[in-house]
Amino acid sequence: MAISFSFETSPRILCEQGSASRLGTLAAELGARHVFIVTDRFLHDSGLTASLIAGMQAASISFTLYTDVLADPPEASVEAAVAAAVTSGADAVIGFGGGSSMDTAKLVALLARSPQTLADIYGPGLAKGPRLPLIQVPTTAGTGSEVTPISILTTPSDEKKGVVSSLLYPDIAVLDSTLTLGLPAGITAATGIDAMVHAIEAYTSKHKKNPLSDALALQALKALHDNIRIVLKDGKNADAREAMLLGSLFAGMAFANAPVAAVHALAYPLGGHYHLPHGLTNALVLAPVLAFNQPAAARHYAELERHLDSSASGDDQVASHAFIRRMTALVGEMPFDQTLRGNGVPEADLPMLARDAMAVQRLLVNNPREVSYDDALALYQAVY
């Protein structure tokens, strides 16, 4: 049977412990003379930017350090960063941090060079280039934003919207596991589960699933599953941290080409309204969505289970239920409250959340099983 698909990713990936100190040289290779560094205040104050700054100075590259990134970036926050980049005269951008910093950096690189209104470019393929050279450096193993063409923002109405364009792939993605050694357990856990969700949803996506995304999703899930308990027990294990970063990167490459579905659709309203971390919101709704999807995704869940455990049953129904139990148990071990109630979500808001989730049709259409409003409400209630 003929196979037809397309696949895109970041053109250059550097995985090397300590490579943050080489970012000045890497920027120079892209022709940069003045780099606009996009990060957040916590990372800078904690000293994590020290090796990056030293690398800039060693390469004699001037830079502006912008530390005002906000979580779940609001439109106004991104617009302020763009204005600062233009004022600085920067000719290249580095995103340094978690998904919020990298998503902001993508749009800074684009809008500082090719001004457009955010309202005009939400959705796939609406952004226009060119953009400034861009390097992305993740400091968490979760979003995979360093290899995705997507930037997710929060609108003034607390709605999550995405700019989706090949222009947002960086020129270079840099993985330096030493940057993740000090991550607190809660962030490690939530971002790790987030990356697993990317792998699972890419592998089961109804649209654009393909042999390359499948291979990457399998590799991602295995690396993340086998190392998340290790890094939670020993956060200074650089090799296990590197395996988590690679798992996150592989999962990002997979879902950039085979898009995510209902877990993310239900997670977005939780982040938009209550500013809960994205990895946490994915983790909260993962187990009920897996159980809901099982009738339509049994074969794929079974394949995932057999990849994680070669002794798993050959019967798809048995193996798929084993996979759901495995992931439910893993999330249950994570060091954060497992309920919406415990994370400050009022029960009276569940109908509103279900309505908002149903508006995320760009993701729900990828789900293995159709989701109705009543289904969405029941899924929220299951984890309340």
C-alpha cells in the first residue's frame, strides 16, 4: 500500500552536556552580532543563564537579556518582548527556558523582522516571513517546543490560541542536560508527563500519523517512561536527564507532524482560566481520556504497551488496558495533587470548561474517538 506523508523538523539539533557555553559561537555561525535572549526572571535569578552569558562574552557577541517572559504567555507579554527586541537592534534571538520562553522567542524572531498582528496569524500557515535567526534551548524536558512550529499564547479572554507555521522552527535546537539538573521534582514530573502525552497522542492521532512520527513517538515514550522515576529519585543524574530531554525532543518532533488531540483540548482551558502549568493540566486529564479512547484506540495502545514491555499480551484488548493501567499508575506516583479540586478548580466551572474544550476543534478532530460536550464534562468530572 502506498504511503503519502510530509515531515518537517528543526534543521540542526545539538545534544551535548555543557553546550550552553557554546551558544555565542553558534549564534556567530548564524551571522549574529547582537542577540536578544528571551528567558524568565526565575531562571536568571537562579543563575541558570550564567553559562549562556559567559558563552556570549567569550565569542564577543553583544546581547540583550530579556527576563520578563510570563507563564502561558499573554498576547501583551509577547508584544512587549517584540518591542524590546526591535529597540535593542538585535539581529538574532535565543529562546532559553521552558515552553513559555521558547514560544515567546519564536514570535519575537518572527515579528521583530516581519511585523504582523497576532490576531491575523493565529491558526495554521497564516504567518509570513522572513524572521530573525533563532536558537532554542530547553531547560525542561517537556514541551518539545525546540522542534515544533507552534507558539501557544493566552488571549485577553483567557483562551489558548496557537500560531502554527514552519517559520517557527528554529535554526538550531540545543539540548544541554546540565541545565536541567536543578529542576524541582514537581516540574520534572509535570513536564515529563507532558512529553509522554505528546508521544501518546502523536501515535494515536487520527490525522497525519505516519511512519516517522510513529518511530519517534515510540522512542520518546520508552526514553521518558524508563527515566522519569530515575530523575525524580536522583535529579543530578545527567545521563538520565539527557534521556528525558531526548525523549521530549523526539515527542516534539512526532506531534509537530502528527498533531495532539483530546488530552490537550481539555488541558488548555485549565491553563487559560487558572494558569495551571501546561504539563500539570495534561497529567490531570490523561488517565480519563485514555480510558475514554480505549474502544477506538485499543490496537495503538496495545502497541505502545508492547514497546514498553516485550512480554505484554498479544491480545489488543488485554494489552491496551494494561497500558492504561500503567500510565494511570505512573501519573499517580507523581508529586502533585491528582484532582481538579486540589488544584483550585471550582466544581461549578466544569460546564464552562467543557464548553471551552469543545471550542478546541483543531485538536479534537485528531482524537481517535469523537468527543461530545457531555463526554468532555464527564471527563472533567472523573478527575474532579
